[in-house]
Amino acid sequence: MSQYQCLPLAQFDALAQQPGVQIVDIRDPNAFAAGHIPGAVHLHNGNLADYILNAEFEDPLVVVCYHGISSQGAAGYLAEQGFEQVYSLDGGYEGWAKAKGLWPPGPAQ
């Protein structure tokens, strides 16, 4: 049985710098459009099958949600689909954005 690991924010930047790392963001379209981790792909029910079909299963995959809760279920599902190294980002996008000084978001421009 494939499993995922929780990835502490302190370890995310080092992993994200490695070649081939995939970052998928499962938040709603408006949240993703308002801000996301650079290089992240918006993954949703409408593009999930195509993503899996075309993905590199050997490359590390980091799943991001709002706070690091919903991403755990999605990470488990993706691990079951055959991804070899799957991570759920602890703290989610909000935790990442706070660590980068990007939270709370400013007024829309």
C-alpha cells in the first residue's frame, strides 16, 4: 500500500528546489487565482484524470490545500494511484504564505 508523508514547511523549500518536483494545489479556483506557490498546478476534479495520465510518477509530488488538512486525503489518493513520493504540505498555502511574509493578502489591485 502506497502512503504519503507530511512535509514540514521548514523542509519544503529544499524539496521544491529539486529537479522534477511537482506541486499541486487543490484549493478552489478563486483561492488559487488569488495566490499560489510558484510553479504549482491547480488540480481539481475536472483535470485530475489528465494529470494522472500525463504525470511523472517517479518525481516527488507535493499536495497543497488551505491549511494542510484536505491535502492529506488528496495525497493519500495520489499515492494509491502510483505516485512514489507524495507529500502533504503542513500548514498548507496559508502556512507557506505566512512564512514568506505574504499573509494576510493585501487588497486586490
